[in-house]
Amino acid sequence: MSVSTAAAAQTICAPLPVLGSDVTVPLVTGGEVSYAALDYAASAPALQRVWDDVAAYAPYYGSVHRGAGYLSQLSTDLFENARNTISEFLGCRADDQLIFTRSTTDSLNLLATALPADCQVFVFETEHHASLLPWQDARVTYLDAPRTPAQAVETLEQALAARDPHGPALVCVTGASNVTGELWPVRELAAAAHAHGARIVLDAAQLAPHHPVSVRELDVDWIAFSGHKLYAPFGSGVLAGRADWLRAADPYLAGGGASRKVTRRTDGGVDVEWHETAARHEAGSPNVIGAYSIASACKALTEAGFDTLVARERHLIEKVQTGLAEVPEVRILSLFGDEAPRVGVISFVVEGWNSSHFAAALSAEYGIGVRDGLFCAHPLVRTLLGSDPQTQGECGAPEAAPGEKSLNAIRVSFGAGTPDEHVERFVTAVKELVQDGAKWKYRTEDGRCVPAV
């Protein structure tokens, strides 16, 4: 660890309090152990602050926007104040819209329905499926995986230079990879997009929980992220950014709340006047608790200070990287190289091990929760592994002999609520499993590797 990083780590307090920190789980080898939740990239635990805020509000829950009663008005104020809080957290421009959705996936699918006619979309094959797949009704150009941040910018510039300069275009890019954790050059990609008359949407699902994100500073046109990765797992997400395409598009869902005026025509049909605000795409009763929980998490992270949070996370990343580097059988997956800046997301393979088997042993024998597979980013993981898996090996047998290519990977991810002990236990477990093997027998059940009873 560098002197500066060590000094920064010493200045921080304990991890932020999260739900589940006192949960114990049984081990197949006997006894119990505190659960080490190291799958933050899938869903982060709720901050205690978020849970307390939601619990305090819950008795006052009411319908939003259209109720005359006190609880309805209180809930409406809370819902709209949450919109303002999150807009400030994201550094939105004065005329931006912030729409509440179900998730990052929902946000990007919403934006896909709002694309102007004949819009061309540019997306790297390295994206999570949430940002790779929604654009298939548009003209999509899939860009090859870059091997450096500079190459990413160069690849995008070349693709944009070859497009029809008169039509609309959109670039979709992640802020931090959900597979490698590596940070992408968002500001430079935004500059390249705008220089060629294109717009850009940022998938910040993995970035926003770890680093400050500003729409203005990054100069992106839209940003999307999910509450359940931002320590607010109550089923809500956000799409924030420029209003013009959203105002011009048909409502994402047709129904109450999206409509300003509905009248019956003489021919028996219905005329609808839709809202031009965010309500246009928020039909139905909104998830007020989900919106409020995101706002609560934004406040908690801001008050904790991202400088402090980033310093602590770098401290944990170095612990994991240093520990895994001591195991020759382990290979960390990376596009930009081991020294590339990243958030607390690290994927790797273990020579001679089936990844599902390894992850199952971490859970059953050490009480450690990680993830294995292709992480809803199949093209990227296959590129990193140099393989195109057609079948999954049985969990009790190695998926690949030494020297052969792995079929999938293991991912460890952590964040503001992760104590040092969890990553230290993880590193120790990896070393012991590689050296001594699993202590238990495992079998495949419904496609998953589980301990044999």
C-alpha cells in the first residue's frame, strides 16, 4: 500500500452501518460465522440510515400527487423533494428532467423508446446487458472492446466520423465496469460524442455508489442508475438528463399520472393531452418509498464524504489485489491493465477450478457471498476469457484443465459498508481453497453448484 493511501485509510472511521452486518450463517463444516457480503455489484445492502428514514416515514405513507388528505400531501412533498435531492446529488442542469423508474435497465429501456426516428446508437460490446440490449429497434453499431481508455475514445471517434452527420445519434457507455470495476473515460467520450453531433447516456449503476457523479462536470446528456446498488434496495431507479427527446416521445407507460387531460370524442374515441414534465413517463402510482430511499442514500453518501469513501475503498482494493497476486493460480480479469483505476469490483478465474464450485465453497465453508458466471455482460467476459462457452461443467469437476481456458469467472465486490475483516477472510479463503482444495463435496442442482448433503 502506498504511503498516501495508507494515511488516507487511517483518517476514516468504521464502514458505514448497513443492514445485515450482524447476520450469521451456518457452515457445512460446522458452526456459524458472520456473513461476508461481497456481492455489492449485484445489490448492495441497505444503509442503516436509509432503513431508519424509511421506517420513520412508513406510518405516514399515502398516495402521491392526487390526494387531498394530509398524508397524501406529505407523501407528495417527500416524493418531489426526493427528486430535488437526487438531482442535486447528480449535478443536474436547471432544465434537466429526473424520472423515477424501476432500475437502470428500466431507465435505459425508457430512453430507447424516446429516441428520435432513424437515430443511430453506438455502444461498446463491454456493456452490461442493461445498456447493451435496449437499442435493438434503432440502428445499432456495436464497438469492439478497447484495451486502453485512449483506445476507447479513438474507437468511438472513428465510428462517429463514419456515420451520417445529419441524423440523430446516441452513445451509451458505462462509468465503471460491472465485471472489471475499471473506470471509463466518460468525460473524454462525452467530448468525442458532442464533437460529432451525438448525445451520450451514462450507465452509472456501478459508478454512482463509489464515486461522485456530476452530469454537468462529465457533460453527459443523460445518466441512469439503480437504487439497489446505491444502498437503497427498494425497487427504484433514475433517468436524469435533457428533456427534449423525453417530451417529444410517447409516454413510456400510458395511464393515470402521465395524462394531463382526457376527453371523449364524438366518434367514441379518446383524446389525450400528456404531461411534458417527468410525470409523462411516470404513469401509475409511483414507488415513493423507493424514491425516498434513494434520496436518503444520496444524503448519507454526501455527508460521509466521497473523498473518505474512495480512500477506504482503495484501501480494500489493494488488500484484495495484493492477496490474489500471491496466488499464481489466480488471474484477475482486466481490459485496461492491473494499474487501471477501478471501483470495488474484481473478477478473476482460478486455474483448474470450476468457478461455480469455487464460489459455492466460499459460501458453504467460509460464509462469503460472491458471484460467479458471466455477470449479465456475456460478450465482455467471453472477450476477457478468450472463450465462447457452450456448456457448463459439473461443479464437482474442474471446468478446465490447467492451461486451458475457463468458461466463466468469479466476482468479488464491496463498498462503503464492507469491513476489512470481510476482504481479509476472502483472501485467506482463496489461498486455502487453492492450496488444500474444498473440504466438502458439491453437486449441481438446477444449474447451480451446491453442497452435497
